[in-house]
Amino acid sequence: MSASSYSAALARVLAHEGGYSNNPSDPGGPTNFGITIADYRKYVKPGATAADVRAMKVDDAKAIYRARYWDAQRCDDLPAGVDYAVFDYGVNSGIGRSGRVLRRMLKLPDNISVVSDAVIAAAKQAEAKLLAAAICDERLRFLRSLKTWPVFGKGWSARVADVKARALQLASGAPASMPPAVVPQAAKGAVPLNTRAQKASIAVAAVAGTAFAREAHRSAAPLALIGIIVMAATLLGVGCWMFWRWRQAKQQHASA
């Protein structure tokens, strides 16, 4: 695609993503126009709530898509069809994953996700149809590996099939302005955070600390000791939260 084709690609992404959703099984949480609450807080309004996401203006979503997904992956420089496959993959599963997959399909080091000059040069030398198809096939394989596949698999499968068909058309020279013919599927295809286990660990730490403090109080322990126990329980809870965040980030990278 060329720079002028961005609007057509965006129209298809918006058609796939639909409007506001907040499915408990979706790792993206509150999402509108495909923009998660995390992205909205990062790029538009720090501390945004679910209500803010629901009230999001489509122009805000479009600005994020342009800068943080299309431009960030240098889609203007990628071959027709490949750009759309990479763009939609990044929107659905994150540009960290889509960038690494693009590099992997081009037999370049995939320990980073940046779309460099070397990536652009290799992409232009590749057969666009084969590259776009390989990216979509790998995307479907990854989605099938997610624990949320039983919930969102049907929609994801239809979306990848639609993106692949359209990408192959574009790679064959079809006009970029072809209208979307898709069914909205807003759930994010990313490694979900195990929030249940995370909350359980924090809760156990908090309960244990409270129990120890209560027992210390009953045994007439010094207030300073009780304070230390409560502080230790708090630090343990924070430590559990940080551990789960680190584990989630590691799992995201390892699954790419």
C-alpha cells in the first residue's frame, strides 16, 4: 500500500473491532474502536476509566492507530498486502508481536520487533503474496494457542481469514479502496494476564498479614512489632503484584 491507502486499511480495522466492549475474558479490558484502556491511558488520558473509554471519540482512536500502529510499523514502506496483514496483526495482538513475526518470516533476527531499514529491504525483495499469507497463517496458529481461543476463536478465525484474503488481493494489485465485508470481533488476541492467580496471591498475603497482626495484638505485642508485621504484609502483597506483572511480560515475549 501507499500512504494514501491508510484510510482504507483503517476502515477495515474499525469494522473488525466494532464499538465498546468489556468482556471479562478479554485481556484488553474496556475497549472502544479496538483501543484498550491501557492504550487510552498511555496516549490520551492518564488515569482514564471504563466510562472514559466508552465515551472515546473515534478521532482519538484514529490518531492512535496512525501513530502507534501504522507509522510505528512503517506500513507506508511495506509492500501492498503485507502492510495490511502486519497492521491488523499489530492492532489485534500488539506491535511487539507483529513486528517480531514479520522479521521471523523474513528470516531476520526476531529478538526485537523494530521494523528497520533491513526489514523494509527484505520485505521488498520477498514475494508479497507468500509473505502476507505466512504472516496470517502464523497469526492463526498463535491465536489457537491462547487460553481464550474457546471464547473468541470463531471470531478470530473469521477475521484472520478475511485479512488474509484481502491481503492477497492487495498483493495482486487490487484497489485499496475495496469496502470491508467483516463481522466485528473486538477481543484482543494477546497472552491474557492471569488476574485470578495474581489477585489470589495478593489476597493470601494480605490475609496472612492481618492474621499475624491480630495474633500479635492479642498477645500484647508492642505496637512497633504489629506495625512491622502490617508493613511486611503490605510489601509482600506489592511484591506478588510485581512478580505477576514481570511473569506476564516474560510470557508475552516468550510466546511471540
